[in-house]
Amino acid sequence: MSIRGFCPFVNGDSRILILGSFPSVKSREENFYYGNKQNRFWRTLAQIFGEELPTTVDEKKDMLSKHKVALWDVVVECEIEGSLDADIKNAVVCDMTQIFKTAAVKRIILNGGAAKKYFKKAYPNLMSITDCLPSTSPANTKFDFKIWKKALVKALTDKDEL
């Protein structure tokens, strides 16, 4: 049985697009991205942006909007049991024209290897504006905050440091 992911969170001010692979079970229960409290995503963004950790969906949306960040997943529909990217079957990839019609995105950040795999195959022409970062998933033991910070700071300021 095929499951649909979320609509993109994007507005006209968005300049950075962060793409994950597909929403986890916990995210689908919360009905918004990165709903697993063990995932490092919201802690990482809050720390980089100098914000309090958002706990509600509205607080998460506010933080993203304030920092001109759009959020979506590369896979918008698939067959999956559980949350593991390795279990994604019959993936339908996002239509990036939807994002570019709404916002002047300057930089794309891929959250993890599965997002990279699907995105690179579908959009090789966008790889020049794309950073492939280690997954914020709690299952990823190789997560590196410094890599995320460098990529986001650069995307926000066109500089390598704050």
C-alpha cells in the first residue's frame, strides 16, 4: 500500500530548501517533518540559528519561516513499513517545479544518503547548488554538527563562518 508524504513547507521568502528522504512513522503521527524527538534535525537548526528548541509544529514553522528555510522530502510517495530508508519501495520523487514556482531557492540541502540517492538521479542538473549532508536521524552514528553548521551558515550568508 502506497503512503503519501507531506506537502512542502515553503513560502515566497524561502531561499534554502532542506530535503529529507521520507517522513518517519513518528513524523507521520505528528503530521510534520522530523517528529521523532530523537532526530537531531530541530536541535541542530535551533542551535545554528540561535533559537530556542521548537516543540510544536507552529513553532517549527515559525523558525523555518524566520530563517527563509523550506522543507520537503525527495520521496513524496512510496511503499514502506516502518521508518527505515532502506525499506522504501516504488518511490515517487518530488516535482521541484512546485518549489521554484513559489520561492527563489538559492541552495538545496539533502539530509542523508537516501535523499541524495533519489535526488541525484532525478535532478542531476541541480547538484551544483546542492549540499549532501549527514543524516540527522538517530540511526546515523556519523552525524556531524560542524558540517551542518558550515553548510547552513554558507547558504544563509554566503560566508563560511558566522
